[in-house]
Amino acid sequence: MANIDTKEYSPESPSVKSRLTWLWSEYSVIIAFVIIYIGASAMNPRFLDINNQLNILMQVSIIGIIALGMTVVMLSGGIDLSVGSVLALAGVISVLALNASGSILVGVFTALLVGSFAGFLNGLMVAKGRIASFIATLGMMAGARSIALYIAEGGSVSGEVSGFTAIANNNLWIFDFPVIIFFVMAVLIYVLMHKTRFGRYVYALGSNEKAAMLSAIRVDRIKIGVYTLIGTLVGIAAVIETSRLNSISSSSSGSQYELDAIAAVIIGGTRMTGGRGKIIGTIFGILILGILNNMMNLMNVSPHLQGFVKGLIIIIAVVFQKRE
Amino acid sequence: MEMHPFVAMNGIEKSFNGVPVLKKVTLEVERGEIHALLGENGAGKSTLMNILGGVHQPDSGQILIGGEEIKLANPHVSQAQGISFIHQELNMVGDLRVYENMFLGSEIRTRFGFLNVEEMCRQTHEILAQLGVSIDPKEYVRNLATSYKQLIEISKALLHKSQLIIMDEPTTSLAEHEVSRLFILMKNLKKSGVSIIYISHKLKEIQEVCDRYTVLRDGQLVKTDIMQNENLEVITKLMVGKSISQDRYVHEHEFGELALEVQGLTSTGLFKHIDFTVRQGEIVGFTGLAGDGRTELFESLFGYRKKYTGTVKVKGKPVHITHPRKALQAGMGYVPKDRKENAIIKDLSVIHNMSLSSMGNFERMGFIQDKKEQEQFNTYKKALNIKVHNPRITIDKLSGGNQQKVIIAKWLEAETDILIFDNPTQGIDVGAKQEIYQQILTLAKLGKAIIILSSEAPEVMRICHSIHVMYHGEITARFTGDEASEEEIMHYATGAKREGEKIG
Ligand SMILES: Nc1ncnc2c1ncn2[C@@H]1O[C@H](COP(=O)(O)OP(=O)(O)OP(=O)(O)O)[C@@H](O)[C@H]1O
Ligand SMILES: [Mg+2]
């Protein structure tokens, strides 16, 4: 379309300026990513090392998968605070199922099932119970963590089936499996959001719920679908998390994952109130977080200060969003 | 009087994304005059007023107030200059009370710094009373009918003792008697030296109340002149480039089977004992004043409201509709009124708004076909003359009337057998109105059952085969399209005449 513009109306100086503002408003995350990337390579030569780069990807993959789901939830106008707890719960139950059955497949499916079911419950509370998503998922956050602690008696559970660790620790060519899973999921969610009616409905609902309903959209079902979807993605993340060290801790696994995931979505430019945002933005948002973490490690910044930097970045991102 | 006009906008230019919208437009408004700003949908009227209201900045040109050049950097500056702006789209906060909306940002406080609720309620009541409205200032706005919201929006502008009031289509949801009250008020304001810029597509109103007019076409000034000298046909021609007949449409087709039968529909506090039928190919109108319950009635039929009793039959089969989706599946479509609240998805593109209720038409194996959507949109763009430069931009960038056309396209695309239009020509220009009526007529000829709700009696009289008049939730009279007169409709709509005399 841009070319049609230029054909009909010769772009004068104001339109060049307005095009630049447009470029910035549409792609500010990518521009920020490029700047941070260049800055990081200039500050530390080890950053560009291929192993380090792959390491960053590996480190962001679990949160990345969750952040994809979080993007969808936030586009619908909601939020999901329960992802970390549900991840621990799904991990704990799936390890039990794995050990009891001796089958990796059963373990994986259990994780997906627990994740989706928790998400489905969130969806029911939000859509049918008309409870604000913040409250509903806060309840789920406390509840799921508590059940995980109860089942594992406050400790960790470890897998006893050989081959389970392969899921997170093997690689294809130079890419670790989790990275591949992340990218496959990213493509799937992208297609879901931009090429199917489900995605269209999610945007519509997040933008104007009443109008969406009057457009004959089953708003309730879409909401339930959205929370079930993020639950399933959390289940996948739980499998990777568990497989990585062949164990999961009921008390610490997944803690604060919701913050990182929400941060990635916001840095990626998705609007808090829904209706506007992109999957691509979230992917760059998560990469920005990964690079910052990596840089702070490489430069020996105290781990206690890393939260501060992350917080700062989120606030800057939100300030930029507000300006438009 | 003074040498220079009160407000002068000279050589105003404005473009969005390289597309020029205003080209060297000049507008002068004298003290104490009502100045009509006219033009087709997308001509640039709202944009010009947004510049005067400080919402947009012009690319070039100057604005003089009382002969002095002024830069209106933002809406606050504009307001400080004595300019009030009634926007085309309603800007009410539904979760606040009436008086809170009225005084939003300019609350009255007591000596101790607390909100002076009593005083605010008193003033709210006073101003609303001038418009003939009696609503509780402490009522939540979300519970009010659209026409009340529009009247509150108008009152809000009156609150600020302004020198110039911009009214961008203030009467789109108002019934005739509400409009005439507004006009009396406007004439009084005029006498006290206040100037008004009045935008409307209802030319009869314009002639009644305006002193001068300015016509824009495609962002260019076409003509400014004194109202008295002109007849409406000439002005219409200036606006749309052709003359438009205001005659009643003649229908010469047979009706088919019963498409919709409604019996004893009742919803406490909203409407009661509603009976009517619509045949295939028939166009049925519903009219009445604010609070007549017609919108609530059809929102219930469409499944948006669920608490009602009575029977509904579609093509002879009883249906129980509890969700708009079920209504769509039963073959009902509904173009709601109040597009900003009920119809526009402002973050979706123009094309995506058009396809939202009929995604199935654009899917192949579960995936949306962008090209198909685009092609279909182009068909509607031509048929309804939708003015949009790039249909991939979000719909809120379109002019009000063009947004409305997209919403109509959306429901035409759903191809339902029964189509309900609630105030369908809200904000649509005279030329495009004709095209939409033509579309509706074509649908009727194809055997669709059409229902039109409108607060304007002349609108339903022009295209409907039969007309139902509602008052306080009841149908008080039924007419056939050719025997109805505006006067008689008004009698029943205001409750001056009652049921039983007419229905038989
Ligand atoms: N923010 C914007 N970005 C891009 N284009 C815009 C924007 N605002 C207005 N336009 C374009 O400017 C043109 C004029 O719009 P405007 O709203 O002034 O029309 P109008 O005369 O008020 O029409 P209507 O009678 O339908 O309200 C339209 O073609 C519209 O698409
Ligand atoms: Mg307008």
C-alpha cells in the first residue's frame, strides 16, 4: 500500500517525517533490539561468540513459550498470574505419572493435561464467573502452588525413567530442542493469531467486548480458549523445565515466571488493556530480556541487581507505549 | 460590529500519512451566528473542527480569534479561548454518574476542597431541564438511552459559557421534539452573542436554524453563503454533485412467507406485550422517542439480552435465542446503533471489521484468505461508496459516516434472511443515504425480511411498507407506509393518543 501512496501523492517532508514516526511506532521493539544487540557486542567481545548466542536462546526458550501464551491472554484484555505455579504443579504431577508408568509419553501428556485443565478453570472463572482475570488467576497461582507443595511434600521430585532428559538436553544440528520447540510454537501461535478466526476474535474481544459480542462472536468460549491455550503452553514449558535437570521443585520452580513473561509481552509492545500487539513483538521482547541477563552475567553484575535493571527496562517500555 | 470576524481559519491544510484531507480551506464565523458546515462523508468537516478544537495541528494556515493569530496547541488551549466542542462520537464514561460526566475535569469544590456534589447536581439538573430532559443527575450513564447520552454531551458543552460551540452531528440519535428543543436553545444562545458551528447531514435542520453555510468537498472549500438565499436542492448539489429526490420509494413486489413472528414479548421495565410479524420481502419500521424500548426489544430478539418472555418464530419454527451467535445461526442480523460503543472494533482494520461476522465466507480449510477479504471489501467499497484510502488502516481513522458504511457492509456480508437495522443512516450523507436505501430495497426484493428502527419518522416513512410506533415499551399504533403521516406518528409516539384507537 505504501507504494500506492507514493504514486498518487509525492511524499513531501511532512510525510517522510510521519513515515518515520510510523516506522518507530510499529517496530520500536525491533529497533530497540538492534540497538541493544549492537551495544552488547561492543561492550563485550564474548557476547558474539556463537555458543553464547545459542546459550541465550536456550535460556529464554521456557519463558518464551509462556510469553507467547501471555501475549494471547493480554491481547484478549486479560492477564494470567498463575503460569509459574501451574508450571510447578504440572511438572510435579507429570514426574509422578512418568515414574509410575515408565512411559515418557504418559509423562508429557500428563503435563499438557494438567496445564490445560488449570487454564480451562481460569477461563471458566473469567468467562462464566465474570471474575476479573487478575483475581481469578491470582487465586489459581496460590492454589496450584499449594497443591504442588502438598503432593511433593514441599520438596523436589525426580524422574526415574532414562531418556526423559533427552527432551531438553538433546539438539538438532546446533540448536537445542527447547529452542526448536520455542520457535515451532512461535510460528504456530503466529498463524493462529493472524490466519484463523480464533485470532481475529481475540483481537476483537480485547478491543471492544460488547461490539465483539454483537458481532455474533461467542465471547465466553474465546476467553476459555485463550486461558486453556496458555495452560497448554505452560504444560509444554513444564516438560522442558523438568526434563532439563530431570527434577522439579515444588517450592521454587517457576517462581516469578509470570513477571518475566508479562515483561516480555509489554516490552514487545502489547497494550495492557488488550486489542493491540503482536507475537513478533513478544519474541523480540523476550530476546531483549535474554540479552540483558546475559550481558549482566558476562560483566559480573551482581545477580541481586539484575532485577533492578529488568524493572527499569519494563518501565521505560511502558513509558514509550504511553507516548503514542 | 467589529471589522474582523470572530473566528477565522485561513488557508488550512492538513494531510494524514501523505494523503491530503484539507486543501487551503478558509472558514469565517461571525459573533452570534449559527454557521452550517456541510459536505459528504469524508469531506473533512470533522478534521477541520478538530483543528479548531486543538485536537489536530494544521500543516499550514493560520487561525485568528478576534483578529489575533492563535496557536491551538491542544484542546485545553482551545477551551481557554472559549471554544467548546461536541464531538461526533460520544465520549461518556459509562461507569460515572451523569453529573460526574458533566463536570469531568472541572469539578466544583467547596471552600474546604471537597467536591460540591449538591451544586454540581443542581447545575446539571438546570441545564438538562433547558433541553427538556429530566433524568436523575446521580444516575449512572451506562444505564441511559443513547439519546440521553447525546443530550448530556450537548449540555456539557453548554456548561462552559463558551463563545463558540462546535456541534459535530449532535442530533444523530435524537427524536424530532428533542431536536426542536435544542434549536430553541441554540437560538437563545445566538441572541446572547454565542457563535455556533453546526455540522449535520439533516438538511432540513440546517435550513431551519442556520444563518450561513460553508460547503466542503474532498477537502476543498466549495462555497460560503447566506442560508436564506438557497434552497436545499442547490446545497445538496454542491455537496454531492447531483440532486437527490426525497420522495417515498415505491415498492412493487409481492411478499413471501412469514419470516418472523413475535408474540407477547415482555421484559419487565423495558417493553411489554409486543406482537408483530414480518414477511419475506417486507420492510417494517419501528419508530418512537427516547425510552420507547425499541432498541431493547431488538437487542433481546437478537440474543444480547436474555431476560424476556414470549414466543419468537423464525420461518414458522419456534426459536429460543440466548446469544447473538444463535440469532445469526437462526438467520438474523443486527446493525446496532451507537457505532462507537456497539459496532466498531477500533483496533481492527477496515477490512477486518467488514468480515468479522462472516469469517466462514473467507476461510479455506480453517485459514483466512486475505485476498478474498480484500476483494469482497472492494465490492462493498464500490456499492456503498466507502471513502478509504488504505483499507488496511484501523477503522477509527475513517470519517464517521464511512465507519457506519463499513458496519452496514459487515451485516450485508453475513447474508441473513432477516436484517435488523437500528438507526442505520446515523451520520451518513444525503447521497450515501440514497445508496443505502437502494441496497435495503434490493435486499427486500430478494426476499429478505427487513426491520428498520429509527427515531426519524420521515426515514421510516420513506422506505417502509408498514410502521409500528412505540411508546413506553408498547406498540401504540401501526400504519402502512403510504397512509402514515408524520403528525399522526408523533401523536402516538408522544403518548398523546393511545393504543386501541388505531390498532385493529
Ligand atoms: N487520524 C486520521 N488518520 C488518517 N486519516 C484520517 C484521520 N482522520 C481523518 N482521516 C481522513 O480524513 C478524511 C476526512 O475525514 P473527516 O472525519 O474530517 O470527514 P467528515 O467530513 O467529518 O465526514 P463524516 O460526515 O463522515 O463525519 C477521511 O477520508 C478520513 O479517512
Ligand atoms: Mg465527521
